[in-house]
Amino acid sequence: MGKYLFIAEKPSVAQQFAATLGESMSKGDGYQESEHLVVTWCLGHLVTMSYPEVYDQKYKKWSLDTLPFIPSTYKYEVIGSARKQFAVVKKLLNRPDVERIYVCTDSGREGEYIYRLVRQMADVKGKDERRVWIDSQTEEEIRRGIHEAKPLSAYDNLASSAYLRAQEDYLMGINFSRALTLRYGRSMASYLGEKYCVVSVGRVMTCVLGMVVKREREIRSFQETPFYRIFLLTEKNGCSFSAEWRAVKGSRYENSPLLYAQNGFKKREDAEAFVRDLSKNLPLQAAVDKCEKKTEKKNPPLLYNLAELQNDCSRMFHISPDQTLNYVQDLYEKKLVTYPRTDARVLSTAISKEIDRNIKGLLNFQPAAAYAKKALDDGKWRTIAKTKYVDDKQITDHYALIPTGQGLGALKSLKGTEYGVYCAIVRRFLSIFYPPAIYRKISLTLDAEGEKFFSSYRVLEDEGYLAVMKKQKDAQGDQPASGNEDAADREATVQEASDKEAADRALGEVLEKLRKGEKLPVREYEIREGKTSPPKRYNSGSMILAMENAGQLIEDEELREQIRSTGIGTSATRAEILKKLVNNRYIALSSKTQILTPTLLGEMIYDVVRCSIRSLLDPALTASWEKGLGYVADGKVTPEQYTETMDGYVSKWTNFVKSVHNETQMVPMYNEAAAFYKARTVTGHAGGSGKRRPSGKTKAKAAGSPPGKASGRAAGQSNRKSDQDGG
């Protein structure tokens, strides 16, 4: 009987498999081996796509004459730094005594691609290859994955989509980056006072840059408009409260041109005249016109997927999506949580049947032990499969991100923010086994001089699942070690929240007793100035959500519905895309607030793309490419069909860039953007004096190498890992 070979994506994962397999193993150079088994690993990617000059030396120098570059057959090569490990893996894959190969790379498109490239370069033939697909690295899940491993051929469509995604990024990166750099790079460099400027673009990266620039320009063009609202201040049994006027049906100002909106005047003098009119008759009184009371329920939110977790961590801990992914990947490798790169926010039916194991494991996690015990005692987990938190139709590769209830020994090694990330996942998970929070809502309508004033109050009657979630804000242990608040600040915040809750409850009791027709004294009418607000800048977390929910950015209703479940990039690549934009100095990321803003160079590249390959900035197109890759993975579209569309798009727009000569027309656009970076503008040809530089921090260095140097390996070479991740 031959041996079984297990190949993992990383050495740490291989160690988990080796420990689970339970055989005494000796260590080799790049592998472990027992009497019946061999375990080896990749180092992430071992193989990559070859540079253009490998096809022909003429591609080494960047030239419009050699574009578009679209190979009929793609070439691949072993990454230089990984040659030693690749040689080990190749030898093991082809060893005569290896009868079966278990592919244990990450369970997703990228993990599939990593192994397929190794298999291709190692020329593996005649082996029984099986795919292990797991949702966590617990021993039970690893054993299940091995036992249920399917033939590798069952994942051929997924592999095809992985190859096509890499080829697409490669073609767009090389052709568009070279074409745009050759057309606009020299004039941009001269404008910036730099030696050279590489215009690095990508299928997803450029679209995200466009979102940041568009939002910044919306903010700049926003015109603040003041308006004036009227409030009635009254009291009952010592409790003061207010109500806001609206020009509803029957109001003397109904549909008046003096109003900015139904609840505000355009001019203060008109608001003052209205208040004088209301104050003519003494004593000032208001009658209760309506007092509606109802109970509202708020259910626990759905479970975390990676995007939701990245958004919350950006808000709670002020860390970037890339940092969040690194933390949660570490938690995954320590068996503490399930597979992180998931888009699903629900559980599968299968896992829901044994979810009590995850809850029971948390009895040993002191901060959550009491909540886990209550969840078990209440027994809601027994019927969780009948709720919205379980839905097989919403799951593609993996269910939601949840704690395994295992690996708790590794908690000792967690510090600060990483510990807080784990706590957030635990609390979100446990909350779904708790009842909804119950609020008592009181909606009040007052009548004063024939005008209607409205007020609404909501009082928490039963905190339900909020008992689990509230501690996320209060517990010192959940906060990053470098947080700005000290213990006294947190205690003061908790006390303030408690005092407000008590005051709200007291007011609610008073309002509950109000009856229609009851008269209330009006202490005064107050004019409050309001102002319209500009759109908010993206922060790193809200950008991840915007990328995930690309359909919301699309105006065409039919197309929006068509790609409703498709985002820009994938859960595995979005953080890396943001990181690349920051590293290229196209956008700036505040480490303190996580706010994203464009740089001058980023805005110039946006204008260049907008005037040449505008569709690269379109979320609809970017999301539709991802949708198409999904169709390939599902077997609904053939690789040949997708390739034909992809090659046609790249060829069409590369040739268009070659045909235009609008470099000088870009100067007014550069000037308009530069005005917001305290930089002197120029006139005439962008080649100008060559002396102009943005001041201070706005100075932008070009990303990558200049055309014709460094073997043509400037920005836009999409065979680098960051480009393979969807850039």
C-alpha cells in the first residue's frame, strides 16, 4: 500500500494536519513523514505568472508598438525565493510510493489556484488527488474534511475561475498600466516635478480609487444650506421634554415656499415671525392630540462575515481591514475561529445541528462563560435551524465566521486588539441564542395654536441580546492595549449611559400616563439652526462594506438586481487592494481615524482613467467581472466564453489609449485638483517648467519603476501576489 501525501498552504497549517493525523513523524527538509503518511506545505504562492519579456525580449522595453499584449498560452514560473520548497514539493508529489494526494490548501478560490499552479509546474500525473474542504482547523473538522474529501476534478470549474481571475488582472495590469504610463506618464511626472510617473491600474484597484476620489469631490462641491427648526419645550411632573414642529396638512405653512423642508424655514426671520405668532395668546399651552404606545422588538444582528468584522474593527479599534484580516487569520490558525475569508453571515443546516459544541466550548472562556451557560440553559440553540441565522442558500464556500469553542489555550498569547477581535466574534455569535431586545415606543403629537408638534421616545424594557453585546463597549479587557481611554474614562462613560437610561425610563413612565386632550404648559418656543451635511468620507471599514455591496452603487435598477450578491473584489482580496492603494500613494489612510482621502497623484490618475478607460471606474463593470467568474465556477459560463470577452475588452481599450493624444487637455484638470493640495498650478503644456512640486506631505512619488528600466517590471505587472489578489 502506498503512502498518502497531505499538502497545506502554510507550514503552520501543515503542523495542524500532522498533529491531527496522529502518527509519529520524523522531520525532513520541508516536510514530515511517518510510516504511512507524508505532510508538506507551500509558502503561500510557489508559482506565479511570467513577465512579458519571458515570452519575447521585445516586451522588456515598454512601447505602445508592442501593445496590446495578449498571450495565446500563458507562461508560469517558480518564484525565486520559493525554489527550494517547490523542489521539495515537486519531488514528493511525484514520488512513486505516494498513492494519494490530499490537497489541504485554504478552502477558497485562491487556495485552489495555489495548488493548481504547483501541480501544473510539477507535472503531476496518474495520482489519486482529493480536495479537503474545511471551515476551521479543529481536529474534528480536519478529520471530517479528510473523510469527506472529494476528487480534485470536482473543483475544476473553481480552478478555471481562479486561473481566469489571475489572467484578467495580469492583462489589465500590464496593458492598461503600460499604455496609460506611456501616454500620460511623462506629462504627469513633469507636472509633479518628478523624474517619472507610472500609472498603475487594475480591475478592482482603479474602481476603488474612483470611489474615494468621487466622494472627495462630492464633499468639495457641497454647498452648506442653513435652515431653522422650531421646538416646543414643555414638562410634566418635573420631567422636561421637547417636540418638533412640522408643516403637516392643516398647517398655515403647508407647502409654503418659505420652507426648506417640512420641518424648517429657509430664513431665521421667517422662523422668528412664526414663533411670535405662536406666542400671542397667553398662557402658552399645548394639547395632547395623539399619544401612541407600542412595543418594538429588535433582533440580534446576523453573524459576522469578514467584511462586517472589518467594518466593526475599523470603528471599535481603529485598525485597518488588512490588520483585522491578519488578526483573524491568526485566530483561525490557532483553532479559535472558523475560516475567516467568508462572505456568508449565516450558518449551514449541518453545523446548526451541532452548534451546542461551540457554545459549550465557550464555558471555558471566562468573559463569556455566563452568557454561554445561559444560552445553553435557555435551549434556543435547539431551534436555531428554523431562524434567519441558518440558510444554506446564502452560503457558497463557507458559513459565517464564528468561534470554534476550542483552542482556548492560545488565548494567553493574544494581546490588546487581537483579544478584542476574538471577543467581538464571540459576542456576536452568542447573541443569536438570546431573545430580542424589547423597547417601549411612545409617539406623541401636540397641538399648539393649530400647529402640530411631534416627539418620539423609546425606552428599553428588556435588554435581551444586548446583555451580551453591551459588554463589548464596557469591558476593559476588550479594548486595545494602546486605547486612548483609561479605566476612569470608561467608568465615567458607563455611569453616564446608566444615568441616561434611568432618566429615559422616568420620562417614559410620565409620558405613558398622558391622555388625548390633556393640556401641557409651553415653557418656550426655541429656534434651532440646522445645516445640511456633506457626504461622509469613507473610512477603511465602510469602504470594505461598499466594496462588498457594489450593487448599491449602481443606478441602473435591472443591473443592480442582476449583480445584487456580487461585490468588488472578494473577501480574501479587499483589504490587500486598499493596502496597495495606500502603498502606491494614490490614497491616504489616517491611522487614528481610518479615514480614506485621495492624494494629488491619485486624483490625477483618476482623471487620466476617466478620460481614457472610463469603464474601469464603473462599479457595475467591476462587479460584473466578478459575477462572470462566479458563473465560470458554477459551470454556467465556459472558460473559453469568458476569455473571449476578456481579451476583447483589453484589446479594445488598449488600442483606444494608443489612438488618443489628449495629454495637454489634462492640465486644467490637474490644476483643479492641485488647488486643494496647496500646490502651485501651471498653464500650457504639462511639460511646463518641470520645476513645480506639491508642497509638504502632498509630494507624490511614482509607484514602481520607469518605463524601459528594471526589466520592464514597473507597476502594472500583475503577476505579483498583490495583483493576483484582485488589484
